[in-house]
Amino acid sequence: MGVDNRISIAHGAGGLYMHKLIREHILPRFKQRRVIEIPLPLLADSAVVDGIAFTTDSYTVKPLFFPGGDIGRLSVSGTVNDLSVVGSEPIAISCALVIEEGFEIEKLDRILSSMEETAEEAGVEIVTGDTKVVERGKLDEMIINTAGIGGRSPYLDKNLERVASDGRSLRSRWLDPRNVRPGDRLIVSGPIGDHAMTIIAARGELGFEAPGLKSDTAPLNHLMKRALEVGGVVAAKDPTRGGLAALLNEWSEATGLGILVKEALIPVRDEVRIGCEILGIDPLELACEGRVVLAVSERFAEEVLEALRSHPLGREAEIIGWFSDELEGVVVETEIGGLRYLPMPLGDPVPRIC
């Protein structure tokens, strides 16, 4: 049996291989038989069914503990963020644990305490769950699955009314790339790549160290609230697996529009940039776990940027580009003024980061 007939690490890494797997093998078997506001084929971070946002995710990060977080904080933050970026207000989360036999109870307690603290930080409840234990050697320590539900944010309608005040029509009542139009601005809430580069350094496998660098893992619902209070946001997504490169390509495909981003405006910490140069990795492909990218009506972009910068998680936010009907795909204007296409990455260059 050839390599194309087996699952590889790349099939779960958020890039081209994963999207091919989903579109060719998963989507055709899960047909939508009712009207769903944000349906499965959109591949959004959350579905919306009868006004309720719903999401699920599994976490298998290595190592379990890293500077700035751990698998527990990661799991709660990721679910809160997936709910928040469609314009919902997270309400409740489930927690399913799959644990390897022999796992230390002290480590489990640390992870569960981290989940509790992160849920309190986000203002959500962990309300149901499941626990399974598998034989020693059949799993690498543990996997956590979290699912979550959220109601419509009380600020979402006001936000979308401001978008429509220019006379433009909206195709969705939620934050949804189908609402994007040419000229809409792209805002990233902070430096990219911190999480993935922290994981690389924490593994110690490549001889790379990044003293002082830590993961950006954080729940973003309060930051999203700040943006929606201003209004003008049409879509949002967090750049996890595949990083900014995967996110922008997904949006270009979903909208049918080109995207121009200016490399000089994309915030990247020196430690991440140096690490990428040493390892031959593009920082635009590195995952974040506490950043959000917003598509914002041009008229309100500066106000939204100011609102993000007023929050601790958005102090380094930047407007990095815009949507265009005169381009195809994603185009990066380099720091020396040239242009290059930014393709969908094959997969995340760092496996098992979330």
C-alpha cells in the first residue's frame, strides 16, 4: 500500500494535506440535511445551529508543560477561542481525558487545576466530561478533548449594524468570511509564532533555546468583546495549525478575493524570527494559541485597532493588509518592496503543538 493510502503526521497539521483529507474523505460523508447558519462545509472554527455556537477539539501537545502554559490551559483556551471568533459568547465546556496507564496523579492535578483557572479567567463553566485510561505504551501520556457551546454575543448585532451602515449587505448574521468585501482590513492581535517556537525550544531536540520566550496561549473572548463593542468586524479566526499562512489562504478561498499583506507590518518577536532563520522555518506558518486575526470594514479599522490595543492581549496589534478583487490568492509585499505569493502550507512545520 502506497504512502498516499495511509495517514501521515501532515494530515493533522493544518495545511494542504489536512484540507485535502477533510474535503475528499470527511465532508462527503457528513451531508447537511437542515439549514445551519454556519455549516460544516465552511470549515469554520465553530458551527452555529439554531443560534447556538458549537465546537470541539482534541489536544495532544508535546511536552505537556511549557513556558506560558500546559495542555490544560491550551484545551480550555482553544475551545473558548473557537467559539469567540464566530461572534458567540462562550457558556460551557466539556472535558474528556484519555490517559496513559502509569501517568502521575500529581501531573494530572496540575493540568486539571490549570483548566479550572483558565475557565475562571474566561468566565466559562466546565460542566460535563469523560475519562478513559489506555494501556501503558499505547498513548503518549494523555490527550484532552474539549467541546464548547456559546450563545450569540450581545454585542454582535450592534457590530454588524455598524458594518451595514455603509449600505453593504451581509450574507451571514455571524462573524463569517462570507461577509468580507474588497477593501476590508486585516488586523492581527499580536506577534505571531510565539507558541510554536516555544514548543520547539521546550522539546530541546534541535539544540535551539529561546530564553524568555513563552507561549501566547490565552482565552480571547474578552479581547473579542472589546472589538465587537466598537463594531465593524466582519470575520475572525485564530491562526493555530498552519499559522497565518493557512488562515489567509482559507479566507482567500472562502471569499473568492485576493489578499495583500505587508511583511514589514506583521509583528514577529526577535526570538521567533531568529529561531526561524536558524531552523529554516517561515514564521507565517507557525501556530499561535492566543492571537486572533480580524477582517474589519475599512471605515472602522483604526477604531478596532485602538480598542484591541487597550486590552493586555492586544497591545501589539497591527493592521497588516487588506482584501482585494484585483489579486488572486495571498500576496506578501516583502520588506524590500517585492511581491511573493504565500501558498497554503503543506502542514505545520512543528508536529504536535496543540
